[in-house]
Amino acid sequence: MKEVTGRVIGVCRSNEKGQIKKDEGEGIFKEAHGLIGDAHAGSEKEISLLSQEAVDDYCGQHNLDAPPGSFAENLRVKGISLLDLPLGTILTVGECQIQLIARGKDPVLSHTYSYLGHSLLPTKGVFARVLKGGKVNKGDIIFVARWKRGAVDMKEDKAIRETLQRAAEDGKIPCAKAFQIAEEFKVTKKKVGEILNELGIRIKQCQLGCFP
């Protein structure tokens, strides 16, 4: 029996980027695309997720009221610690399966949306891609479908490869960045080193031979 880890409390979308998303209560998610009808569907980060616990903590500190969609998230969830899950984790959400591919946003990149001057996705959000499409409703249960610490299946291997390729410049990647990616995916530095070798990406600024 699968372990229940959380529930969906908001399914949100907007027709244009840079706008608050409306909680529709349900939505159709398309494989390799995202939430149908949402402005961010079809982008590299197909869907965004935010935990109610993170929202409650932030709003309590800033005296805010932020219903689902306020921070431009597609899915507001409760009872699951998104930021503690390693990248590559696959979640079953309603009829769908999604894979976590990124946490937050690079602080050096601009974030075009804020809710009353506040942005939460860059620091507390998680981004995913849709592996299996279907309908998601408010109240749907969320299961961790696959999470094996240190183990890498084909889909997770692809996610690691894509992350390394995005991080590399001119065929090179800083050792510290490769180390960070290994930590994010909860895999060994040796595994990341092997993938880098296969991709022809070289390590620079090496930290005491961390990677083979």
C-alpha cells in the first residue's frame, strides 16, 4: 500500500504570465506540457508547487492572507514537505504523475510576479514536469510514487543529465555546482562524475578530487 503524504488544496492557473493565478479547484495536466490553459504550460518548468505550511509560516511573519494561486503556483499542497524531497522524486497527484526537477529560482534571475510585493516561489517553490497526464482535483491525495535514496532510474538519470547540461558553460561545470546537483538528487558524486564523463563535460575549480 502506498503511503499517503499529502493533499491538493488548490489547482490554479492564469491565462497570462505575471498575473495572480485563480484557484479553479480542478485541472487537466498534459504530459510534457503542464496544466492546460495555464500561461506557463509548455515551458521548461511545466508546473509549480507550493506547500500550505510554507505559506502559513511566511504569511504569519508578514501579516498576509494568501489563498491558493496568490504566489502564482499551480498546485497548493498540504501535508508534504516539498523541499525535503530529492529532485527526481516522482509524485502521484490525482490521475497524474509528476517529477520534481527544480527547487526555487536562481536569485540572480529576475522574478516578474509578486503578491502585494511578496514572492515565495523563488525561495519555497518546487517545479515539476508531467510524466503522465490526467485530471487533478482539489482534495486529491498525493503519494510518493518513487523515491530511492541513491538509486537512479532512467527518468531520474535524464533529469540529472538535463540539469548538468543547463549548468555547464563551454563544456565545463564548477566542482561546487556539480557537488550541489549531487546533493539535490541525493546521488553519489561518483554517479554525477560518470554522467559528466558521458556528456563530455569537464570539472573546473575542482575541490580535492571530489569527482572521478
